[in-house]
Amino acid sequence: MKRFLKSLALLLTFITASASIPKGTVITDTLWNSDIYPGTVREYKIYIPQQYDASRPACLYLGLDGILYNATAVMDTLIASGEIPVMIGVFVQPGVITDNDGSVIRYNRSNEFDRTDGKFAHFIESELLPAVETHKTPDGLPILISKDANDRAISGASSSGIASFNTTFWRPDLFSRIYSTCGTFVAMRGGNELPALIRKTEPRPIRVFLHDGSQDAWNPLFGHWYEQNLLTASALEFAGYELKTVWDDGNHSIKNGSKIFPEAMRYLWQGYPERVKTGISQNNMLTALLIPGENWVEACDTLPATTSGISALSPDGKVFTETEPDSDWLVSYTVAADGAKSNGQQFYWIHNPLHRDQQIIGMIYASDGNLFVATEIGIQVCDHNGRVRAILPYPVATSVEAFSFEDNCLYITSQGKTYRRRVNATAHPATAPRIQYKSQGQG
């Protein structure tokens, strides 16, 4: 009897405590006729905590695949306890294309979520969040969402797990905090390539919570989910990201991911409003190349006269490299003393996660013989043997029109603005006198 009364008392205490937690409200709407994903329609929900007063833009939690993990109830509790800041929750479904009778003609989920590029991030920025901010709360307040990436988290499971990562990796100006469970870092639409890109790319200020289970192999023809999550975590650790992982014996399910969701939210937001820090990569080319504290800055001057082209001559004048149309390769030739070219080979292989015709903006050799190649995803730095060893992302999300490398400064132009960055390397354009440089050997 005493045990029963004790259990009853605990239950009543829990019920009383739960009843005292302010409950948020949820608005439901539909997004029609996307320009980015033509013909699609999708439902989205907006969670508004009771504590939201519109006195300033709120933090954001963006949940992909709708409301997973009992997220709104967890947010009610954590906001009330002060463990996470007051935030608006936006929960969006993937798009579908329907027939006139409402039946689905095409599911767009994998196309939106599994792509390893920034297209879905563009959709979030230009279509979803502007639609959310047209709404008002039930008591008439405007919905204001902070534009600061440090105030934003994104989450998903399976394909939406990799989508949450890709959105942030390609657009760290939009989000700084990620929770991914059972993420599809496998060979569906290039997700298996991400660990290599993470290791080579200059790290961004992103905090990541990864979860998966050892029995997670939803469809082994694409790869093993758990193994690919381990590889992704290893790459993130190597690149210096703020990372927490939870591995268990679960399968491809949100069951265990839901259990640890409160822990994930506490980790993602711990220390807020302190900013998520940029880590230090163990990539030796990156650490040698980057100058601590130096980053891209908007330059007052215009692009230097040594603007790069789609070919380059090595500092000793013995190697000539040019783009190959419709390819991810650069063709390299040896150059004789009389200037004759021979021995042309596909030699430099350039990363192309956008999976379309590679757009080479320009290339220039450094005096140490490494080749700097400006591509759509950033400046890819290749060693003597044609391998990309480092990738420097651009400071802007818009397209880059021109690239130059002069002295120890990289330059780009985008939408009429010039940006400059100092690095620990010195340019050696084709117009400079020829010099010898130290060989890197077979490598």
C-alpha cells in the first residue's frame, strides 16, 4: 500500500508539473507552386511558444519531415526550464506533385533531401521562411525569425537527416546547429562523398549531434547507414567541428532518436548565446595555407589585372594545365624548352558535388607548384600529383564571376563586389618569370 501511495504521489507531482508548463500553439498551412521545385505542394506547421512576445526576432528550430521526436512538447519543457532559448518551430514536409484528383504523381522527398548541394537551403531561405513570416500568432503578433545562423538549428531523420547536414554545410550563414538521426550519408545522390568533402573543406562554425544504431541498414544496396554515419563523424572530428555522437543497437527508426532528442537540444544550445566556434582542422594543407584570424573581407579595390583564365602554366614553365569541357578533369601537358606541348593527360580531378557541367572560374599556380582552381563550391587547392587537398569556401552564397591570385591574396568578384583573403602562399601567374620549386615526389 505504501509503495502504491508513493507511486501515486509521484504521478500526481508529474501531472502537476506538466500542467504548469506553458504550452505553445501550432499553426498549419500549405505551400503551393514552388519556383525551386515546380509543381510541388507541401504542408508546414509553425510552433509558437507561449513565451514568444515579438519584442525581437526569435531563434529558430527547423524540423524536416514534419513534427518528429514529440518535438513541440519537448520544446515546451526546455523553453520553460530555460535550457533552450525561446524559439519558433517550423516543421515542413517534403513536396509532392499531385493529379487533379489529389493522387500523388511524384514524390519529391529524396530529390529534395538526399542531394549533396545547396538547392534545398535555397528553398528554405527564399520560399519557406518568407511564407512562415507572413503569418501572425493567434493573438496577432508578427512572427519574427532571427537571420543569425547562430540562432538557428535544423534537424531530420534518414533522408531529412542528411538534408539538415547539407543545408548547414553549404549554407553556414543560415544554420549553425544540426541534429541528425539515422542520416542517409549513403550512395543515393552523393551522400557517400561527404566525408571526403568535410575533410578537405575549411571548417565552418557548426555544432553537430549525430545519432544512429548499429542495425541501421535500411537498404544495403545504397550502403550501410551506420557505417556511413561513423565515417561522417570521423570526418567531422578530423575537421575540428563541435560534435557529439550517440551510437546504439537500434535500426532505421526514430524511436531511439526521439528518446535522446531532449539531450540533443540541450547540447546544440548549451552556452547560448555564445557563438558556435570554428574548429581547427587536422588537414595539413589547410593549416599551412590559412592565416589565423584572416578571412574573406570586402575589398575596396577591384580585381587585380592578373585575373585567372581556364589554363595555367607551372612556375618552372614545364607543365601547362587547362580545363576539359564537360568533365571533372583538368588536362595537363608537359612543355619542352621550345614551348611545344606533349603528353597530355586527364590529371587534376576536381570535386563536383553539384553533379552538373563543371564550371571552372579560373586557375593560377602558386610558387610552390600547387594549383589553385576556383570552382562553384570554392577554391580547390591541388598538389603536384593532381589531387585536391584543400577547399576554401567563398564568403557569399551567390555565384562567383571571376577569380584572381596576386602576391599572397586571393580575390573573387560576386554581384559587382570584390572580396580578398590573405593566405600563406604566393601566386605565380603565367606572366611571371619561371622559377624552380621543390618536388613533392610520388605522394
